[in-house]
Amino acid sequence: MTTQASSTGGWPATIELAGGPVTLRPLTADDKTALLEFFRRVPAPERLYLKEDVTSTQVIDRWVRELDYTRVLPLLAWDGDRIIGDGTLHRSRAEARRHIGELRIVIDPDHRNRGVGRTLLHALVDVACAGDSQLEKLVFEVVADTERAATHTAEAIGFVKVATFSAHIRYFEGEPHDLHVYELQVGEPIVLDDPAAHMY
Ligand SMILES: CC(C)(COP(=O)(O)OP(=O)(O)OC[C@H]1O[C@@H](n2cnc3c(N)ncnc32)[C@H](O)[C@@H]1OP(=O)(O)O)[C@@H](O)C(=O)NCCC(=O)NCCS
């Protein structure tokens, strides 16, 4: 397991928020049960939007087995021994997309609107801004109509809407929703030394 996050993030970090202290630190192999319990508290329609079945023991087992913070950094928010938020920074293995990071975030419904989401998003942006991250921009996808809090939180941090994919997401009821793509510039453009060497 690589540990880039701990060297850049200074985890664990405890922040005083409305309702008490919240501790941020990356996922470790010991967190499987707490993570599964957390995802099972997230309403089903919100889980559907996530890219994997996060209530599956097999999926969480695989995440923990394949932990590589330089590829996916899962940053957890803790209230005592309970996980109340999960934010992830994803990097592509493809050379052509190495400069782009993707952020995803979900907060326990019982702990929303106390600043956990914004704090987690900020912490992930800080990791992406670190000099050694090699990231130029971050992408954050928001489902139109259903994720107004996410839109608000992303815009508060400085993300700007750059694209909308029409009728891109279908929830249980089958109604299509547009998908908004937000971006945040976090670093200088990286010039490839020999473009031909990076063709795919
Ligand atoms: C989006 C989400 C992560 C925000 O988490 P959170 O911990 O509640 O976030 P915060 O408390 O830091 O901030 C929420 C902000 O949204 C605002 N908000 C809440 N509901 C809102 C709504 N329906 N419309 C507009 N703004 C809203 C709050 O007032 C707050 O703004 P403020 O800080 O200016 O007061 C959380 O709602 C969530 O997990 N949603 C489901 C998953 C999701 O949509 N993920 C994003 C795509 S990956």
C-alpha cells in the first residue's frame, strides 16, 4: 500500500464543526465494517448514483485489498468511531488523463449541513493542490435536480460548471436527469517532454 496521502495530508486531522469534532483520515484495512455500516445508512437512491454497489462486502473487501492512495484516495470523516463521510480522489492510470483528478463525496444523512461535506471536499482539494500531485484540474459530477446541496458545496469551493450531459442519469423511477460536470483548476499545465512517447 502506498502512503502518499499521509505524507501530504498530515492525517489524522481533527476539526471542530457544529455538533462536535470530526476527524479526517484515509481508509485503512481496519475500517471495512465501519465503512459498510456507513454506506448502508446512505439512502438507496443516492447509492444508485455511486459507481459500485457499496453495500456489498465483496466490493469493500476489494477496495481495502487494493488500497493505493496514489490511484484512489478514500478520505473518511469520523464522529467518534462512526464514519459519517466518505470522499474520494480518483486519478487515471492513462498517461493522457494523468493531469485530471475526479472527486466523489457522500455524507451520512444524519450529519449533513454541519460542514462535513465542505471540509472533506476542501481536504481533497488540498491534496490535489500539493506540489507533488501532478494534477491540473479536478472534476466533480453532480446530478441535476437531485443534488442541490452538492452543487452549492462545489460552487462555494470554487468549482465551475463546464458541461451538462443531457438525460445522462436514471434513478429508480426511471426519470432521466441531466448530469452537470464541474471543474476546479488546481495546478499549472504540465508539458509532456515527448508527446509521441505518451501516445496510447
Ligand atoms: C452534497 C453533500 C456531500 C453535502 O454534504 P454536507 O456535509 O451536508 O455539506 P455541508 O454541510 O458542508 O454544506 C452543505 C451546504 O449545502 C446547502 N444545502 C443543503 N441542502 C440544500 C439544497 N437543497 N439546496 C441548496 N443548498 C443546500 C447547505 O445550506 C450548506 O451550505 P452552507 O455551507 O453555505 O450553509 C451531501 O448532501 C451528500 O452526501 N449528498 C448525497 C451525495 C451527493 O450528492 N454527492 C455529490 C456528488 S459525488
